[in-house]
Amino acid sequence: MPFDLTRDEAAGYRLDGFLIRTHVFSSCEVAELRDAVERVAVLAAKLSETGRTYRLDGNRFVDVDELTIQFEHSPTSETIRVIEPVRQLDARLDALVDDPRIVQPMRGLVGCDDVALWTDKLNLKRPHEGSGFRWHQDSPYWIHDSDHVDQLPNVLVALDDATEANGCFRVVRGSHTRGCLPGIADGSQLEGFFTHPACFDEAQQVPMVVPAGSLVFFSPHAVHGSFPNASDQPRRALVMTYQPAGFPMLKSGITRNAG
């Protein structure tokens, strides 16, 4: 199949915990996806007016049914940072789940002929406002909800040119090989979800400087994060996580097979 993993890609993923494919989506497709995520951002802002608001480590979250909306870290900010899950809010994003350019390599990474969606989110890293993400793994978030956490690879769809200035995604090469790592213990509410710095080598971080329309596949055990957006340019990205077919999604409990 034309989009299957190559032997070198599979070997690189096993070694590094990530792989990159650049220029997968055309400029027209990227423009469509940008329009979709901006529609979703407007909708999420409206939905947040009636949701359940709470704070974790001082940061504002709003839940609307299975939808969670995170706001930027300034106490009074109305800027949305993350929306999860997101594909159900727009038909264009839902269609992306079935795109063979994503599904075919995902079959190789999951290790199954048929795959389904586990979760998906939209990261909106706005110019000068977009905060960073501390070093963490995804697997500790999910291990209590999934019996197959090793089979939950992610793909990041870059909707803007990602640079170090606008807070590009970063992966610590080789950090996936030891499974779930211990969290920090600093007294914060989310302390267990941020990876203890003694458990990985920050010097091995690789900035994912990629053009819009690129894909970054990465392991659920890979330590990753990002710095704030210090530029005039946005750094929007969709992140989708796949699993073996037939299993329900993380928050909704609905099964969304792909392909």
C-alpha cells in the first residue's frame, strides 16, 4: 500500500520513538483544516459558557459532556489552549480520522490490520499567548483506562510551519524504551503526570521543526513537550491517537473505527 511504513521508518520509530513525514497534505488541504479548527475554536468558546468550570494547579478547565476545554494559563485569559476530543465538532476533522495517509502507517505502528480512534485533541498555540507543555508521557494518563496502552501511538498533524520560535513540539529521542516513567513530586495536583527529570536525558530532545501539512508519529511512552510561542505566528496542531479496532474511545465510550 502506498502509505505503509517503510522498513527504515519502522526501525527508526522503534529506535527513536518517533518518525516524521513532511509535506503530506497540500496547501489547500491545510487551509481547509485551518478553517475547520477555527470553526471549532469559536464553537468551543460558546460551549464553555455553559460547561462545568474547575481549576487544576490554578489553570482553568471547562467540561461540556465528554468535551474538555483548557484555557491559557493567565488567570483571566479567554484564549483556548486545548480542546479534547475535537473531531466530533466538525465533519472535516472527523473525515481526517479515516485518511489513508494516516491510517495506513498507523496500522503498522499499532500492529493491527484494523484500527480505531482512542482520543484526539486540538492544540491552539496562539502568537505570544501560547504556553508551553511540560515534559510528560501520554501513557501515564491512559494506563488506568486502557489494557493496551503500548498500542496507542499518536500522530501530530502540523497546521502551521512549526519553528523553535513558535514553540514547536519536542520529543526526547529514545525515552520510550522504558515504558511508563515516574512522575515528579512537587505537591501540584498533576504532579504524577509530568515525567521526573532524573528518568530521561533532556539533552536528547529533538525539536520537530516541520512545514505545515507534515505528520509526526510518536510513541505513547515518548517523553515530549514544548516551549511557549514567542513569535507572531500561530502553531496549531491536531493530535490523534489510534488503537486496535473495536475498542471504545477514551472519554465518550463510543467506538470509532478508522479507514
